Amino acid sequence: MLKENARYLRKKLRPRLLKGMCIRMICFYQNKLSRHTCLFEPTCSEYTKRCINNFGVVGGIVLGLWRILRCNPFAKGGIDPAPERYFKARWLI
């Protein structure tokens, strides 16, 4: 019984811990290292944080890297919100 509980806790806590660590690293970058010169709204780091929160660590990092590749001096910039998971939204009736 104890081993089953330990496995269950590992499955539930590891993704949350990894997600929290990634978001904290991005917050450190935003507060200490960033120059706040992104062409897009929200900034690339904020976009990556939202994607990690919505899609998990791997999916969020992939979407964030795709956004960073699009953010270059020749880009128009503008408003580009982070995608939301369609089925994760909970509607109240």
C-alpha cells in the first residue's frame, strides 16, 4: 500500500515541480536579465510562461521556442496571445 501511494505521489508531484521550476526560471530572467524590448505583446517570456502553464513543460517550451524564432528585427510584431487548450476550459452554465 505504501509503495502504491509513493508511486501515485511521484506521478502527481513531478510534473508540477518541473512546471514550477521552469516558470520560476523565466520569472528570474524577466526580473533580472531582460531588457524588455520584445516586439510582440505579450513578451516572448510571458508567452512562454503562459504556454507552459497551459500545455505542460515540453509543449510550452516548444511553443515558446517557435515564438522566439518568429521574434526578429524583420518581424512586424503586434498582439499574439498564447494559445489556450480548447477542452481544458470549463464552462459554467
